[in-house]
Amino acid sequence: MAKRPKQKFFRILRNNAMMLGKIARYVPMYFVLMLAEGIIWGLLNSAQALFTFHLLNTVDGGGTFADALRIIASMAVFYLLAYIFDKWYWCIQNPLMKQKLHLRMHEELFVKARSLDLACFDDPEFYNDFVWAMNESDNRAVAVIEDTGKLINRIVASSTLFGVLFTVDPIIAALLLFSSVVAVVFNLLANRVGFAHDKETNPLWRKKSYINRVYHLADYAKELRIRRADELLMREYDENTEKIKAADRKYGIRYFLTYGISYDLVGTVTFFALILYMLGQMESGLLAAGTFAASVTMVWRVRWFLTDLIDRLTKYAKHSLYIEKYREFMAFTPALQGEITEVPPFESLELRDVSFSYRFAAHPKYGFHEADYTPPTAEGNGENVLRGVNLKITRGEKVAIVGYNGAGKTTLIKLIMRLYDPTEGAILYNGVDIRQYDPEAYRRQIGTVFQDFRIFAASVAENVMNGEYTPADESRVLAALDAADFTEKLQTLEEGIQTHLTREFKENGTNLSGGEAQKIAIARVFARDYPIMIMDEPSSALDPVAEYNLNRSILDHTADKTVIFISHRLSTTRIADRIYMFDTGTLVEWGSHEELLARAGKYAEMFRVQAEKYRLTETEK
């Protein structure tokens, strides 16, 4: 990946302005109230020092008790009103507005994540940036707006007090200004160290997060208890922790030198130098005792305000580094594009000389360049999962894709669904290259049951609809469940299609068996009017009887549909009009079940082995 350009002033300004604009657009009241909070607290912070200054000068100058009382009363009223506003804002408004901002920004990120090419998730660098953007976006937005509020606070307070100190003695103001400029330099260096530290440790924290998920997700509970994976995970966790500690030590020393020593040293030396200077002025009779006491307080407060002001200013450079990643992620353009949004009714799907390699499927920005690609040879080049595939499927056909593990069957389906584009050749929908179609519009023609399907912690109906369910969908859901041979199980569920699946959030939820869950996944393709249905190992979790019933049900409910089966179990292939046999990424045979048996090739061998195993199992029983 190209080296990231250095952060320049206008780049920092543009990135932070973009984020502030987004906040103002999404949650305008958050923007307005945070600015108001900054102004009010800036006045309050400067009022504290001014109050001390005027009160001591009034007493020192022979003012009356009534004069002092007026100063105290004015300050008390201002304090009371400011604190009421402050508590109302931070206790009531701020948490609500943060949640609203969190919702809007994550909805935007979710939509963007869904549009990404599947190949992006195969690239660790992109995935690290993706996780970083998801985790940092709203937190960074909150940091920007709150630092802006604090910045306004410090500007108001510092400028007010700085002006007073300048009238007392310009030398005091000049020394404070000089120390502030020096502190800016060290703070910028410290921020660069912090960003480099985060960049190095982010992949390590992501791995630790993965291990944490493994230990608290029910999906892994059984494997952790009966296998030795626990030892591997614990070792990985320990090793990652050691790597993070090493990075903490390395960057901690740099941070200590730039921020802990240099930054604080400048401010501390300046402060005590000013105290000595003012003490000398008082001894010379140029500074009254009350003014000296008040000035010491103001110098202390101005130093603190300026230090924090500098800290806030330099944080914008750090914010900009993170916002840059967020902007890159949001501006990322998927490689899979297409202009045709009106997809015609399905007639045929054809693969012409299709080859594919995952290595060269990534977006060009993340490592794939066409010049690097080596086309497949007759013997294969070891990079291609699929090589020179030619086949055609027409409307209403029932087609089976078979082969041993690693034959390329699931990859073929990903290409048909246009989750990836071929690295060689073309796939034609009604004679038109599918790369000309908008991916979303094209995929709406295909209903898919994935081999690694997921059941959501939601109702049966919501799982079948694969999203929101309304009462108007009831007949559709029931028909889909019946087509998936789930009706008998449904009758045992007290709440019917409203039964909550899994016990993730509800104690009275239902945990389905593997075969029952698979039927829910199959029902999803029947709940919509898909002209093409792809079923990846649709009966892998079913016993032979359930498999037979499901196959018959699929045939009954898909008379006018095109169905593509991916299967290891060749008993399913008997219902197919045509079978395509794959071996190590190559289409080696095709024909009907009877034709392939008669040919006595690889399919016949595979069928014979499975039939013998099935007979052996029956004998053992």
C-alpha cells in the first residue's frame, strides 16, 4: 500500500471540518449545545480568576464590605446559572445526543460495509482498516466535537486572563506565549507517537477480540470442551499480549520523552520562572501584594488553560489521522459495478472459459494488479481455484454441482452470485455479461441457502423472511416452511411462527437441531419469488428419510424454477436434470445420473463409494 502522505495544516483542517459538518448535519442540537457549553464554561473559568483578582484588589485598595459583597453576589448568581446548565446538558442531553450520533454513523457504516466486495474481507489490511473505522468513527466524532467545545472554553478563558496579565506586565504574557509555542511542537510529536502505537497494536487487539468472542459465543462452547483448541487459543492470547506489551514499552519510552519530560518540563520551568519574576517585582514595589497573589493564581490558571488549549489543538492532528482512515473507508468504491438496474426475466445462465483465483480477486487498491496475473495453463498454475469452466443452465432446469472437497463447487456459486468476478472468462445472464448488471439488482434474481447458514436470535417468521416480518407475510411464511418440510416441527412450537429462536436473549427461546435449522434456512428461498435457487448442501444435516422428503418437496415447489444443488451426497443428485462433476477446479464430466453412471468415470466412482458406505452402515445397524 502506498505510503500515507504527511498531515498538512489544511488537510487537518479539512478532515476535522468534515467531521464537525457531519455532526452538525446528523445531530444539530449536539453541535449547538456543545458550542454553548464551551462559551459558558470559558466565561466561568475566566470569571473565577477575575473574581479573585478584583476581590483582592478591592480589599487591598481599601474597598468597602458592600463592594466586596457585590462582587461575591454577582459571582454566585453566575456560578449557579452556569452549573444548572452544565448538569442539564451533561446528565440529560449529552448521553441522548451521543446515542443518536452513534446510531446515525453506524447505520451509515453498516450500509457501506454491506456494499463492500466480498474480496475485501479476504485482505487482512483492508479488514484491519474496516474494523478500525467501525470502532473509531463515532468515538472520534464525539472526541472532535467535545474537543471543539473545550477549545472554545480554553480560548475564551485564556484570552480573557491573558489580556488581564498583559495589562499587569507584558513580560509575563510573552513568557507564557513562548512556552506555549514550544509545547505545541512536543505535543505534535507525542500525537504522532500515539497514532503509530495504535496502528501497530490494532491488528493485535483484533486477534485478542476474536479470542474473546470464541470464549463467549455458544457456537464454540462444545468444541472448547472436547478438543485441545483451548490450549492453542490461550497460547495465541498470551503471545498477542506479549506483543502488545512490547509495543507499549517501545512507544511508551518515546511518549515519555516527548510528552512526559519535554512537554511538562517547559511548562513547569516557565511557571516557576514567572513566580520568581513577579516576586522580584513585588519586592521592588512595582506589584501590590493583592495583585501579586491574584496574578499568581491567574498565571497558574492561564498556564493550565494554555496547556490544555495546546493539547486540544494538537489533538486535531491526531483526530485527522483517524478521520482520514474513516474518509478512505467511506469513499471506497467497490470493484464490482454495473450500470443495468433492470434485470430481465431469467432465461439462461452460461459460463464461458471461466477461471478464478482468490489471490487476484482483491480490489486493485489492496494488492491486485492485472499485470501481476498469470493466466492458467493447460496443466494449471496452482493459483486458480477454477480453470476454464464452460457450462450452461436454462430456465426450469434442476442442476447438480458435485465433486469432492476443494473441487471448486462453492467458489463457482460465489461467481454465479457475483460475489466475485472471474479472473478469466465471463458469466452470461440471458447472453449478457453479468458485469454489466448492477450487483444488487442481479442478486435479487437468486435465492441462496449457504452451507454455513446462520440462524438469527429472532422469531421463526423473521428468520424465514430474513428480515422484518409483518402480519401480511403470514401466508408466505407458512407456505415457505411447508415447502421446506418444517410444518411438522412448527406444530410443536407453542407460539408457532412467533417462536423466538435461540436462547441468546430469551429464556423461553427454542434451540433447533441442525436439520431443523437447515430447513429454516431453506424456507428463506421459498419465501421470495426467486427465478434461480441455489442450495449449497441443502440436506447435509438431515437423515436419509428427511432428505428424501425434502427433495420431493423441493421438486413439488420449484416446477417452474431453476434450482442449482451443491452436494457431496449423491442421493440428492438423482433429482437433477443435469449433473456437473468437478475435480480440482476443472469440470470433468456432465450429464444425467444414468448417463454418468454408464460412462463409468469419476462420478460413477464417487457414487459407488458412497453407495458402498451406505450399505455398510445399514449392515452394521
